[in-house]
Amino acid sequence: QVQLTESGGGLVQAGGSLRLSCAASGRTFSNYHMGWFRQAPGKEREFVGVISQNGGTYCADSVKGRFTIFRDNAKNTVFLQMNSLKPEDTAAYYCVAGRSTGQYNYWGQGTQVTVSS
């Protein structure tokens, strides 16, 4: 079992930055793909990005060039650095973990990001 706890959300003005963190329980963190999804009110859940066990990353086109994912396996933590934030980035952000790309068995409780215009 893996338990995920996000932190770092908040209110920020457009153009600003936030860094989300996701702390994972367990001793096999390095074996998991770690990712981020987001969901805005009234909208479908949206994939944001993923980082593989070996550190390879992929981000959705909507955030590419603005968001960066990185991980610290020694601290069992994955990060989402969000720069040049836009009001349309406002959403609840969820950390996910899985053994295979695209199959995320574990989800955090979410952290809210609100970007004001």
C-alpha cells in the first residue's frame, strides 16, 4: 500500500508560481511512476504530468514549458513546480502513484490551487 499526501496549494496571482509536494509512505517509492492530475469544478479530470522510476518526465501540452515534475527518492517525495500560472490552472491537484504508466492505483486527497486574474 502507498499513501500519498499533497501539500503546497494555495491562492496565487496570475503569473506567479507554486510548488506542490506529495509525500509517499512505504519503502518502495522509487519503484513507482508518480504523476499529477487536476480537476476544476464542473470539468473532467485532466492529466498534468508524470515522472517515471528512472526520472523521465512527460507533461500535458496545456502545462508544458510552465510546469516541471521532479522527485526525491531519498525523501519519498514528488514535486510539481508550477510557473507562469494562469487562471485556467485553478483546480484541485491530485498526486498519483502506480507501477505502470497510465495505471495509477493510489491517489492523494488533493490540494487546491487557485489562480486569480
